[in-house]
Amino acid sequence: MNLTLLLAMPWAGLRTSLRRVWVLFSLACWGGALALFLERPGFMHQAWSVATMLLAFWLAMMGLLLSSLLLPALEARQLCLPRLQRAAALSLLLNVVLVLVAVAPMVWLSGHPRVAGQVLLLGLVAGFAYALLPALWILPLLLMLPLWHAVGHLSHWRMIGPNDPRFIWVTTTVIALAGLSCAWCWRRLMRYGVQPIGWRMRPTILNFHLSARRMTGDPQVLLACQTPSWLLPQVRMDVAGPGHFPRTLRIALGGVFLPVTVRSAARQLLLPGLLVLITFVPLLASKGAEHDANLRATVLSFAGMGIGLLILALMLIRSAQLFYRWRRPDGALALLSLLPGLGTGAAQTTRLLETLFGWMCAWTAPLIGISVLAVMVATHSLDLAVLQLIVLGLVPAAEVAAVYSTLGRRPLPSWALAVLAVLGMGLFIAGDDLLAFGGRAVLSGSLATFLLVGCGLGYAVSVLLAVRGRSALRHQPHPYLALE
């Protein structure tokens, strides 16, 4: 196998639209880093550190991409193709060398080559570790970071920064341990061969990419097979029937729309809540020991930001499930129009929209109210609360557009959807963080104007997509038609 094929192997599994998005993402990271490295003095304090973090994030994503070479290597192991298996490992090594050579000039350009090189290497190994290590290992490692920070504050330790001479030994230790762990996980999977990989030892990268053979199946079934039995939802089948059409439709749609028992709902909500408490309570306690007066504001700010991210995550899950449900090639979707008592096509559309939007409002409206109230109590500013409401309103607006576009069979092209999703999520996350932690300083500068303009554009795009999809939906015989 020649050098060109080896270097191109990581990109062979990506769709054309994802390659375009990756090119745009790389241009944004490299362009931003180069502009910060070459900025005029006084424009930004320590701009090189911001540029280094930007390139470290790009390297982490490159590590995630290169880790996908595990998939052809594993397939080659199962098909008894040792040459292809060795080619995948060689392609990984060559691409890592190429990436390091590409970022070497930026390390020199930063003016702090030792610190920048260490941070960039940490970003690369972080991407590999997240992809190749089992998800069960990643969660404790992530939880150790705030716990370590909290213990350092409570014990009055002096945390070692990148400029500290001893930081190189910490960096070397972390890189060595992460590299050896990734190599061990790769070797262990090669020894598995055709044996099934349990969820406890399953690498994260295998959850992101499915082979072509598995893509024909139902994603909900694949997810259920990878989820422990005690985390699977317990469905309330007793509430279904001709007299309970909304709940019947929710059972037919499946996934996050399922009506579950109280015990199952409490279990699903309790686990994320415990993770949040384990992660942030020690961190907040350490800050409260230093600044007792600001503890309440810090807790409320974290609550407002976390609830905003939860709203976004729930919207993405519901929209993605609806899209995949309507994209499946089998005829199960059209059978929903044969349910008794649904009426004509217009009545079926009305019932389905009432179910979808009712479920959306039942989850989104209380969370938005709690988040806005938390920001208002933390900052004592009605203007910031109104801004928070405008920013959080982008999520239900985008979900309405996604519902109408899916039911009307008018989804956007993949490249356009990817660009809008990146811009929209960037605007939402940045606005949510600024309003949660920026305080009244957000209103004093031009940030509020930028937020309002960005939110206005987001609402305009959502309205246009919703009108476009609703117009197409009105001409459908019934809403249960698969996407073309």
C-alpha cells in the first residue's frame, strides 16, 4: 500500500459533507490561532495562550478522527486480513507524525515553544484517550479534575501552571500513561477478534461510528443493546389504547417520547443529578471557603448554565430521533397512519404536532423558567433575565423548525445543516455562559448588542425553515411519510 493511501485512510470513512465541515473547522481553528499569534501588542493579554488552546482543541479532534482507524483494523481482524490490519496501524502512526510536523511551526511562532508544545501534546493525547479508552474509564477521569482542584483549594496547595518548570514532568507523565493506555486498549481489541465487546470495556469511538452492516438496523435497538439493563426505560403500556391517542403515539414513536414509569423516570433523572453533585459541589465548596458572599451567586450561575445545556441536549436528542425515525427505509412509519380513530390526514397531522409540541413544552418550559429565575436571582438584573430568556428561546424555535422540516420532508442538505448547527450551538453556548457568569458587565459593552443580533438571525432562520416545512406538510396526504 502506497503512502498516499495510508495518509488518506482516516478520511475514507467520512461522508463528503463531514469532510467539508472538517475543512471549515480546521480553517477556523488555524486561522484564529494564526491571527492571535500575529496580533499587535496590547490587543489581547497573552493571546498566544488562547491560540495554543485553540490548536490544542483542534489536535484533540484530530486524535478523535485518527482513532477511527480502529474500526477498519477491527474489521480486518474479524475478516482475517492481517495486511489491512497492519496498514491501519501504520496509517495511524504516519498521520500522527504528519500532524505533529504541521503544528511544529506554530509552536515556534507562539514565542513560548516549551509551554505551547506541552499543551498541544496534551490536547492530542486527550483526543486519543477519549476515543480509545472505555467510556466507563473516562467518566472518573473527568470527575477527578474538579475534585483535584477543590482539594487543592481547601488544602491551600499551589497548583502548578504551564509556566512552572515542574509542569514538564507532569505533562510527560500524563502523556506516557495516556499513550500506554491507548496502545493497550488497541492491542486488547485486536485480541478480541470476533468476540462481542461488552459495554464495560467498549471504547467510545465504537459508539460514534457504526459499520455499514449495522446502519441498516434501528439505532434505538443498537443503543438498547449497549445500555445496561438497569438503565433501560420501563414503558407504561397500560396507558395506551384508542382512548389515549397522545400516549399511543408516543409509544409508537419510541425513544425519548416513551411514557415511562415513575421509578424509571426518577432513575434516569437521578443519575445525571448525582454526577453534577459529585462534580461541582466540592468545587463550589472550595470557592465558598474563600468567598462566602459569592457562593450563592456561583451556585446559581452554574445552575443557569447547566440547565441551558440540558435544554440544548434534550432538543438535539428529540430532533435527531425524529429525523432518523422518518429516514428509515422500512414501511413501519406508514403503518402509523392506519391507527384507528386518527381521522383524516389533516387530523392526523394535528394530533401528531400536538403530541410532539406538547412533549417539548412539558420539558422545555419549566427548565427555561428555572434557568431564567436562577440568572435573575444571581445577578439581580431583570435585563439579564430577559436576555437569558431570548437566548434560551433559540432552542424551542430550532426544534419547531426541525419538526416541520422533518414532517414536511424538506430537510436541509447535510453541509448546510452542519454549518447552521455549529453556528447556532456556538451562539447558544457562548450566550448562555456569558449571561450566567458575565453579570452586569454583559450590559455595559457591546456584547448585549451582538447577542441580540445573533439571536435575531437565529430566530429568522428558524422561522423561515418552519414556514418552509409547514407549507410542504400541508400538501402531504398524512404526516407519516418517510424522507426521500
